[in-house]
Amino acid sequence: MGNPLIQPGDNPDITKERNAGTFDVRKMASFLYGGDDKLRRRAEILAFVKSKPELHDPIPVEFMTREERIDNAARKVSSISILEPTTIFNQVQ
């Protein structure tokens, strides 16, 4: 059963455990997110966010202080508000 979470260079132990799964990961994700259409929409939104460098974190959030996280979130909201809404919705849908 193919697992989309397995990537080249992954830890061999994690890869072994993921290969030992007895269920289809895509079907489970579809169930958890409310259907294939919603899962596909999430993937489209993620692709859009990844394509915009201004929405990337300068450093991993785990290493930010509380104040840095707030500033980072405000920066992202500001960046999103600058983008034209029709651009976002046309690219994502």
C-alpha cells in the first residue's frame, strides 16, 4: 500500500513503521477532513501558501518566542491582506 508520507531520505525506522500500516493513509485523511473534495482543497491551499515566499516562516516556529510568533502571524496576515482576493481564490480553486 503506497504511503504519500514516505519521502527519500526519511529515517529508516520511521519508513519501516509507515510501510507496516494496515490502512490506506489517503482514505483515512479523506475521512478525517470530510471527503476527497475538502482534502483536495486543503492541498490546493497548501500549494498556494508554499508558492508565496512572504508567507514562509523566517525560522521554525518552535524556536520563536511568544512575541516573535505574534509578530510573525501579524506579518503573514498583513501579507495576505495585500494580495488581491480574486488572485487567491482563482489560484486556489
